[in-house]
Amino acid sequence: MTGSIEAIVGSPPEKEKLVVQLFVKNGGQWAEIDQEAGQLEIEIYPDPNGSTLRFGLAELENVIALARARLVG
């Protein structure tokens, strides 16, 4: 899948710091990157239907680099 990850910077009320929420384009959220523990962590949400997600490695690396830049600076 190319261009299939959507990254949105947000500030959910239950978090003290900004997060980057990762979505499948035209789909649901599958992960969130935050720094609540003092370091960047990714929380991955399993698909309730049991299906798998597949992304190009370069695309995933790029979105993680974008998240790091947005959250850490």
C-alpha cells in the first residue's frame, strides 16, 4: 500500500502532551505515538476483525520520522 497512512497531530483530553494518531486512509485508527512516559512510544491497536494491515516499509519509516519531528522537534 502506498500513501495509505494518515498521520494527525492531536491533543486528546486524557493525555498531557501532543500525540500523533495513525489512521488507515479511509479507515480507522491503528496506532498512536506519544511521549507521555518521557520517551516516544507507539501503541498499536489490533484490528477487531482480525485482518492484517500492510504498509510499505519506507512509508512507515517516513511517518514515524514525521511523528518524531512533530513531537520532539
